Amino acid sequence: MKSKKMPVTIGNITLDDPVLLAPMTGVSDLAFRRLVKRFGVGMVVSEMIASRAMIMETRNTLRMARHTPEEFPMAVQLAGCEPDVMAEAAKLNADRGAQIIDINFGCPVKKVVNGEAGSALMRNVPLAAKILEATAKSVNIPVTLKMRMGWDHQSLNAPALAKIAQDCGIRMITIHGRTRCQMYKGSADWSFVRSVKDAVSLPVIVNGDITSFEEVDNALSASGADGVMIGRGSYGRPWFPRQVCHYLRTGEKLPDPSIAERLDVALEHYDAILDLYGIANGVQVARKHLGWYSAGLHNASEYRFQVNRSTDPDEVRQTLHHFFHAAIEHEQRPPSVH
């Protein structure tokens, strides 16, 4: 470990551990956030919520905006391109108990960008500034910003936009070390994040490709950031953010859970998903998560095939038990001698 990281202060909120769970559409829902928080993490962030849909209070949006006291501190992330609508959505979430509002200037998905939201706002700095100012002024809780390096490598304007954000009252900035045009291809450029850190006096969090202890060290060293945000590194590993918290505090690399413990976590997560979405939708939503829990285990591809075609929740549980117990037996079997 190259350096011990200190707590991060966001307005009037202090994160004891500088490790954040990323907002991930279709992943960081209430069921997953509560699981990650139970293991241990500095802060969790909701899925990206469309600000106009929040105002209209659609059923899906209200479910996405749900949170529980044991998650706190947590942030609700909003996306949109209308300053007044973003401000109104921020007020609604603050009234519903959100502790932090996070603004999305980073989503690269075509549907979002074509609506002039997400990372499209990095091409429209005047509008971006209006959104930042309107949102920050609309609530009495901290407002943070997540963005990319820029639209493309010819317009790496994150440092300049970070200065504007600071002037507008934003309290923390997270940088994904890719441009919008890179989407999720190539490698995250952690060293670029240092230029953002040098541009502002706010806490800066580095994000992108952080899936191991070595990558935690390298990302923090290259960026000079105050903390890390973990996204895909938590797929099927809700315990990984806790391992990173412990590592940054002590330098010790905690081992992964045993296969039996992974089964228990997968079953707990599965039940939480069914409770959140209902049986029919929950079985489908759970498939990707249950697949991720099988990474690196014997016969994982056959297991994923069975999980993905099953619509009966009890059948899925039986598949889980059979697969993980077989994996335990395979691990304990002495190697064959030829």
C-alpha cells in the first residue's frame, strides 16, 4: 500500500472510509446497496434517476429512489438537462430523506446523451453551469458531481468544469478516467484525474477499472485522488468495497469469502431482489447477479445457462445450492496424479 487515505468530508457529512459504491443502472438498486453497506463501504450511490421522471413520480422511479436508514450516508444520483427540473427533483429527494444529491455528467449511453443529459453536458458548459448552480441552490444538503474526462480526447475539459462546479457550490467531484466517446473501452486514465485534483480544493474521487488491491494503489497514486469509487469491481463481490476500506486503513488484504459463504451471500441477495421487484420481475433481475457470483468456479457456464432459463424461484434456489455445493466438493477433491 502506497498511502493511507483519510476520511472524506462532503459538506457537513464525513465518510470514515474514502471508498464509494458507484451508481450503476440495473445494478446498484436498494437490494445491492444494502448488501454492500452491510459488509462495509464509505458511501453508496443510487442508480441514475431521470429528473423529469422523478417529478412525475413514476412507479419505477420511486422504486429506484427508495432508500433505508442503514444505507446512510447515501447519495441519490439525478440526470437531466433542464436546470429547473433538476432543482425540483433534488428538492423532492431531499424532502424524502436523501442526504446527498449527485449530478450525472458522466453517463455515455446513447439514449441519455441524445436527450442532452449525462456526458452530453460536457459539450454544453453554459447549460452544465446552470444545472450545477440551480441544483446546489435548491437544497440544504450537499450536492456532488460525477463526470468523465471530457466528450473526447480533443475536449478534455473536466478540470475547467470542475472549477465551475466548485464555484457553483458543488462539494465533491468524481471522475471516471475515460471520455464519453470511449464508452467503457480501453483503460481508465487515472493520471488525468490529477489535473482535476490540482484544479479544485474539493475532494476528488477516482473511478474506472478498480477491481483489485493493486489497481486501488495505482489509481490513487496516479490520480492523487482522495478516494476511490468502485463499480464493476463489485459485480458478484459485494464484499470487495469492504476489503478496500480495510486495506486503506491497515494495509492488510482480507481474503475473499469461502465458497460456502458466497452461497449464503448469493441467497441473501436473491431473496432481497425478489422482495424488491416481486417474484416474476425479480427472477429476471437476479440473473446477472447470480451469474456474477459464480465467477471462477467449476462448471460456472452450465450453471449460468440453467439460472438464465429458469422462471421458478424455488428452482433457481435449488440450482444455486447444487452448483455451489458441487463447487465446494470440487475444491476439496485432491488433485489427480497421472
